[in-house]
Amino acid sequence: MSYLSIFFVISVLVFFHELGHFLFAKLFGVRVERFSIGFPPRLFGIKIGDTDYCISAIPFGGYVKMTGVIDESMDTSKLTGAPYEFSSKNWWQKTLILVGGVTMNVVLAWVIMSGLLHFEGQQVIPSTTVGYMIEDGISQSAGIQVGDKILSINNAPVNTWNDVIENYISNLGNQITFTIERAGEVQEVIFGAEILAQNASEQLDMAPQTPARVGNILPESPASRSGLQRGDRIISIANMPTASWDEMTEIIRNNANQPLGFQIERNGQIIAKTITPEAVSQIDENGKDFIVGQIGINVYIEREALPFFAALNEGFQKTVFITGLNIKALWWLVTGKKSARDMLGGPIMITKLAAEFAEVSFSSLLELIANLSIMLALINILPIPALDGGHITIVLLEEIRRKPLSTRTKLKIQQVGMAILLLLIVFVMYNDILRLL
């Protein structure tokens, strides 16, 4: 599953990124010599016209080789000044060709998110009551308590937990005021600058109060083997009532490898099942292992299907929102607010994520692709040599100078860029290994 998932994810991301370059190159009459999924050596493919469409051996990437480009291949043998060469085009044509990959990545994310909203529906958690908080986290420090009903955030009303998360993240960087109802009284809880400066403050560390109802079920899990179905409501476990998700999970977590009697309501009928939670090793904040029980179910979440044009609009808004979050994360990385060790991940991390998302559902895997596509677009547009942003910087610099840089200078720039990228690859691989250990 891991290998198939990561191959699918990377192939989709690379194909659409390179397709953006390819389409703009063809639009402006630039000869494309190779369209490759993967890096050399070439495995197999087919040549149509001037272009070799192929699959190559190293799966973590791909490229479009255009005539007249000095790129990471360091090939300068075809700079003849012919009209079909990239170097012969106007600066704005070059820029559009180079930005084509980034554009296609953003469009891909938009299409995936819009499609999921239209066909699968928008996930809606119809609750604004706090059911769980991380101990000693930012929410607890601010004064939030379990059972508080959130009415508004910075005077913006919230009706679902989706609204809570979106309003919280949208106001990061400023003081955030929660208006809550507690024991029948309306109060304000303020997340001040000192609280929001804490580590991981960009993630809301509380969850809504939800019923003990079965959502997605992991394949080959105790829940799957016992015949649990999505939508089942768990009434009691071992004769202990489970009015909420938290009550249910506490019982399950404390009874690893112990057969438990479940009372389940399904379509108005009560069904009895015996399920044995499997033992799963977890690590606490002090780095110590501990064992908990799990049966392999997720929280039940309702979905609200959107009409086509409404889905396109909401998908666009969601794409803009996630892009903004990623820009903010890059800024935190550049300014040192967050460490590279915490923020960066590589192929190993992506492989792990792809396998986990694929186990949940194909839709979850598509959502991961959409998020990674936005990240890929932002990274590629950075003005680093060997990336699209580096090439665009050279094009704009040449236009400002009114003359091209020398071939020798461009080669040196590419060599520096490749060295930076190789160092980054080594770092993220090392970081991924540390995470696994």
C-alpha cells in the first residue's frame, strides 16, 4: 500500500506540474525534447514527433526538457538561436512557460477540492461545544474549559466546528477573542500574544463534543472484522454507557487485548457484538512508550454535497485558504519562528502519509494530493536556482539588464542551485529518519 500510494501521489503531482510547462511551451512554439515521469535512467516510453514521452527509474520527480534551456541537465550543446528554442522567446513567454508548472499545481488542487465538495460533500461537524482539550495546551492556558459552547470568534458567529477552526486560523497573528457560553452565562476568553507565541499555537488544540458514532473504518481493523458499519451508534461498552466519543474511546484505550461487549444501535435496532481492541504503542510527551487499545474507527462526520458552481467557488476559497496557510508556514520557517526540523519533511514522510490516507479512503488520498500540490507550487516558485522561481529570476534579470547572462554564469547558477537542493534533500531524509526512530 505504501509503495502504490506514494507512486500514485508523486506521479499525479509530477505529471500535472510538468504538463503545465509542456502546454505553455507548445503554445509558444518551443520544442520539447522529453516529457519524463521520474529521473534518468530512462526505462521505457514512446516518441511522438519531437518529444520522447517516457517513464524513468527514479520515481521522486520528473521533468520537461525544452530545447534551449540551461537547466539542471547542464546541457549547452543546443543553444543555436533557432526560433523553436526557449532562449529565443520573449521574456514574458519564458515567464509563462516557467510559471506553467506552478499554475497547473494550483489548478489541480482547486479541481480536486471542488470535485470532492461536489461528489463527496463538505465535511461538517455540527457542534461548537468543547469536548476535549490537550492538557496544559494553549486553549487551557487561555481559560477554555470542556463543556464550553463557542458562540463567536472575534465577533464572527460560529455554527459548526468547521467555523471554529477556520476563524481561529484566519485570526492567527492577532489577539483572538472567543465568546462562549458556560453554565448558562456568556463570557469572553482571550487568546493573547503570550499564548499564541507558544509552540504549535497554529493548531487549535481542542476538539468538539461528539456522539459515540462510527465514522470511517480502517481496513483489517477489529471494527472491520467485527462487522461494524459507518453510522452505528455505540450505546455501551462492557455495560458502561457511552454518551460521547470521549467516554467511548477512554474505555477502548484502557482495555487493549481485552474482549469487550458492545451494545450498538443500527437503524433503530440494538445489536450486541464482542470486539477486542488491538494493542497499539504510542509515545508520550516525555518520549516514553505506552500501550493503548484501538478498534480502528474515526469520528462520524456528516457531509453536505454542494452544487457544481457552489463547489467550484468553495473549492477556490479553500485553495486560497490553504495557500495562505502554507505561505504563513514558509514565513515562520524563514524568520525562525518555527524550526526546519519541525516544518520540513521528505519522501519518507510523504510515503507514510500517503499510506495512512489511502487506508482511510481514496478521497482522503486525493485531499492529500491537493494539499501537497499547493506546497509543491509554493516551493517551486521560490527564487532558488534550479527551481522554477530561480529560472524566472534569471529571465527577469536579463530583461532588466537588456542582455542575457553568459552561458558560463548560468551554468554556475545551476550548479549552486543543485548543490542547495542536494543538501536540502539530505537534510529532509535525515529528518524523516529521525521522526521514524
